[in-house]
Amino acid sequence: MEKEPVEKIIEPNGPVIFALDTSSRVTSMALARGARVVASFSAELDGKRSQRLWAETGFLLKEAGVSIRDVELFSVCVGPGGFTGLRVGIAAAKGFAAAAARPILGVTSLEAAAFAAGPAPMVCAMVGAYKGEVYWQLFAFDEAGVPVAQTSPAVTSPDKAIECVADLDDVVFAGDAVASITEAMDRMVGERFDREKESRGWMVKPPEGVLADPIAKLSFLKHARGASGDPRDLSACYVRPAEAEIKLSLGLLGSKIRREAGRG
């Protein structure tokens, strides 16, 4: 478990923002005043995430000297990532926002990873998708440094993801999955890939902190641009169907229910 030192929120500028990420094994949360993160927390909560989420949230709020009702904007990672974790995080964040009667914004794990690595000419954000695959999406940046999607989010093998951007120069690869694809990059693009010198073309930039931090900062920019924060606009970005949905579509789930219905 990692608990970052916190400081009291005393700046007068910008809303108090609470950001939550449960898209991976690591749960992270952050408090920000405007675009400045003042407190962060991260931990692997194993199978007790839903039970411990409020306790850890309470710790962060208390250490920063605020209550849940002092938060003016909530933000949450909406995926892609682990299905169960996303459901827990989104439900919790919506509950917090409802209790405080505050707006809530969703940020994808891919745009948060791109934002943390940018700005750059192009960022290919990659996060782990299990089964040897990655979720990925290509981003450019606007004048304020906000990621602008150039492709739809996809889930493929690392090799396929690299092939899809192989014709581009000056690409930064970012996100929690990039460490696992450097060998594939070396094999596929040879001298075009250099981990140390961005000026030669491609660069890998592993994440330096928890994902909740860029989620908080990016949600501030979205809110400043007039994003509504309506909970009804918040939905998960799964990219691919859940394992149970795949099995159901193939007729591999619910056979007992069908047999009992047939007897009726």
C-alpha cells in the first residue's frame, strides 16, 4: 500500500476535485484544487476493493482537511480495464456525487495515460487487457494539451497495435502496458525504435504515478470547457464484451435455465 504525503487544500482557485480509478489491480484516488493535485493514494486492495473503498476515501479526505461535501467535482475512470473493478469504481463515484449533489465526469484510462505522457505530436496509449492483449488508442493534442482521439479504442495483440501505427513518425507509447511490448517493438521496427532519444522517432514513456492524478487534471480541463457532469452521461468504456456475455452468445452459459424453461 502506498499513501502519499498530503497537504491541506488552501488554494482559492479552481474547484476541489476527487478522482477515482479502479480499472486495474491498483486502486488509486486523488484530490486536486483546479489542475493541481494535492493528495494521492494508491493500493492493491485485492478482492476487498468495494469494502475498503470508502475507508480509504475517508482517509484521503481527512488528511486533506475536507469532507465529501467540500468536493465540487467528481471524476472516475470509465475504462477500458477490468470489468469488475470498473463497475465498483463507477458505482462508488456515482454514489459519492449523488450524496454530495455534485457533477461527475468520466475519463477513459487511455486518454488519461495519453494526457500523462503528453503533449506530443502523437501518443499511442496502451493499457493491459489480459490474455496477452492491450487496449490502445492514438491521440494528438490540442492547444491546451488535451488529448484528441485519432482512432477509436481497440483491443488487439501488441504486435497488431504497433502495425497500425507503423507508418507514423514521432510517436510516444504510453500507459501501463508499454513495458511489455518493447521486445515486440525492437523486433518489428529495429532502428526506428529508440528508448532514450525521442528525436529519432519513437519513444516509450512508462507511467510515473497513479492514474487518478491525470484523471483529476483532465477532468478539470473538461469541466472548464463546459462538460456537463451529468451522471446520466456517464457510461463504461469496455471496448470488448465481458467473458460471460461472450459465453452467453455462444450458448455456453445458462443451459440449466434453458432446460428448466423447456420443461415448463
